[in-house]
Amino acid sequence: MGVLYLTYFTILGLIFGSFFNVVGQRVPKNEMLKESRSYCPKCGYKLNWLDLYPVLSYITLKGKCRNCKTSISPLYPIVEATTGFLFAYSFIRFGFSAELIVALLFTSLLVIITVTDLTYMLIPNVILLFFLPLLIIGRIVSPLDPWWDSLAGGATGLVLTAIIIIASRGGMGGGDMKLFGVIGIVLGLPGVLLAFFLSTLYGSLISGVLLLFKKIDRKKPVPFGPYIVLGALTSYFFKAPIIDWYLHLF
């Protein structure tokens, strides 16, 4: 039965991952309600059901549009597969519990933000405002201990990032600040501080490697949202062992 549920959440994640790609691509352009069917951004070809199987369609089409043969961004299958993994792992960690709902909502938000920031270098307010009340309700149903930790985490996420923005004169954006506020509500005070530290660590290490191999330009801005997402996910799922390991160093 466990394998059956695990398969179910994996498939559910793959399907939602495909939808999150659409949301992440369309919402910043205000196209969410203008076109019901997915289409090739190059030639406008409307995808049929054979083109819409998560990950599998990308493989069978060899990463190209069926109509114009333009290469399809690998971001699409990566997002689908990642969402499938995150949904399945959330079930492994929390089973059928109230926290599972929080985990599914939280990972969904972070996946969509990754798409929008990588594609447009934008963290849309409408996405944050959609998930904010749902996550607040989730934290009421599945509260942190103590209960006020969510409030402290949300406030700290906002204030800490605002200080960084002011001190760096725009080194981070307003979208990053608001995202950290939402993350803080889910993770609480210790969790958001850990997420912030890990985000900067991931950003420094990964950006350094990309610069070394000349995949990015030092003079061009780089989206920080994906690093925030990595830090938030690491903190959410592994906060306790990481903090315990750190405390035992001293």
C-alpha cells in the first residue's frame, strides 16, 4: 500500500509540475486566463494530448517542438520531475497529516517561483498573495512549537532581507524580501535564519562555479530566487539535523 501511495504522489507531482510550468510562464505576462491550451512560444502550435505527458513527452519529442522543431527548454521536464520528487518525499516525511498539506503547498509555491525567477527574474506578488493565506491556514492547522514562531519567522524574514536590500543598495529585490516573509511563516524563526544562511551559501558556491566555467557574466544580474528556494527546502526538510549538527560542533 505504501508503494501505491508513493506512486500516486509522484504522478500527482508530475501533473502539477506541468501545470506549474504554465503558471510560471504565463502569470508574469498576464496570460493565465487568455489561452486555455498550452502552445509553443516560438510557432504558436497548440499542444495536443500526446505532447502533454510530463517528462515523457519531452523525451519522445527529443526536446523539440513537434511542429517547428525548435528546442524546448529543459526547464520544463526538470520542473515536472522535481515536483514529482518533492510531492513523493513530502509524503514519505509526513504521511497523511496536516503537515503534508503544508509541505505540498510550500513546495508548490517554491517550484512556481523558481520558474518565474529563472524565466523573467521576477517573483510575482500575485503568486505570493495566492499562497500566503493558504500557508497561514496551514500553519494554524499544523502549528509550529511555540505557536508564535511563525509570526517571528515571517517578521524576521521581511526585516532581515529589508536590511540587506538597504545595506547593499539593491543587492536583493523586493520580491526576495516578500518571499522570505512567506518562508518565515512556514519555517519559523530558526528555520528562516537557516534558510537565509543556506541561500547565500548556495548562491556563492553555485554562482562561483558558473562564473568559473563562464556560464554567467559577472556584470549581468543573476536571479537569486532559485537559491532562496534551495535554502528554504533544505531548511524545511532538514532543519533539525542541521541545527543539531551545528550545535555539537561547539
